[in-house]
Amino acid sequence: MRSFLRLEAIVHTERHSALDAVTQSILTIGGWIIDHTLFSDVMAVVNFEFPADQSGRLIHTLACHGITASAIPPETIGTAETEIAAHLTLTFAQGSGDLRREVPAFQ
């Protein structure tokens, strides 16, 4: 049976820097991003996998970037040979829900 970790965080920093911090945190622990979905400037969902013995380090690395997860998993969920699938939902506190951009007319 494969393990799955679900994390949620409310982020008060700028959206692009928060997403960069998440990417760097995942790469730092030897993980890789599988997929992501952006919901305007309000929310982002990142699906990734990482070695099971790095769960504590993941939480610590995210916290160093100001991203505090709502659930704190055990320090290790398994061995380095085991991979954990994870789902991180970021809610941006400063999001307006509207990313309309002016597109100039063309002929």
C-alpha cells in the first residue's frame, strides 16, 4: 500500500515567491513535482513525491520559508527507498480572485 500525505497552508507572502519556496523545499529533500494547478491568485495545488524518510525535513524547510503546514506528519514515514505521494494546497491570503489582464486589440 502506498502512503499519501495531504498538507494545507495559508500563505501571507507574495504568490510567486511562495511557489518558488515550495519548489525549492521539495527539491532540497530529493523530491520532485508531479503536477500543479493554479486557481487564479487565490490558491495553488502542488502534487509531488519525495523519499519517505524526509517528511520532517520537508516541514522544516517549508517553515523556514514562512509556510506552515496545517498538519505535522511524523519525522519519518518510512525508509529512503519508499516514496510518498503528497498534495500541498496553498491558499494565498492576499489573493483577490481576479487576474484579468488588459489585452490590446490587434488587427
